[in-house]
Amino acid sequence: MFSHCDRVPFELQCYIMDLKYRRERMDALTVRRKGLCQEMRLYHVVKDKWSIGRVACEPHFCSLCYAFHAKVYGHYRGQRIMLGYSLKQAISNVVVAKQVMLRKRINFVFVL
């Protein structure tokens, strides 16, 4: 018993399978591209909230899940403050980190 696909000439079968493969790859790339765009938006939100220096993301190997994650750091006048293990966590920790860092700096100035 033949299916409809078997009745199509071999060249057209190859062409159809090639189109299917390309569509699957395009869909996978689209999903990946959307994820990268989302991370870029989150990075710019962290950078705008930090606003007193540069923001750096460094890879960190997690011994619990055996994968690499990002550590997000904020830099200000030679100080390096860890903001979180992800960009979403860094967004919520930026305000607290800035307050703690500036409070330490003010105390240092008054002690001198």
C-alpha cells in the first residue's frame, strides 16, 4: 500500500524534505534569536539601573548542575559588586547594591 508521498517523484520528495528541514532550522534559529534579544534587553535594563559605572557578565561553572551560568558584576571606582547570578536577579538587586556601596563609601569618607 503506497501513501501519497510515495507516488510523488523522488526529486520532489527530496525537495519537500529539504524544505521541511530548512523550516525546522529557521524555527529553531528564531527561538534562539528571541532569547538573545530578551537577554540584550535585560542587560540594558541592568546597565541603565546601575548607571554609575560599567556592568560585566562573567561565566561561572555551577557544581550543582554542571553547567555554566553568568555572574553579573557592577563596577564603580575600582570596586566590583556582585549583582546576581542572572540578569533578572541583577535587576532586582541593583538598587540595594548601590545603596550598600554608597553607604560604605560615605562611612569611609567620614571616618577619615
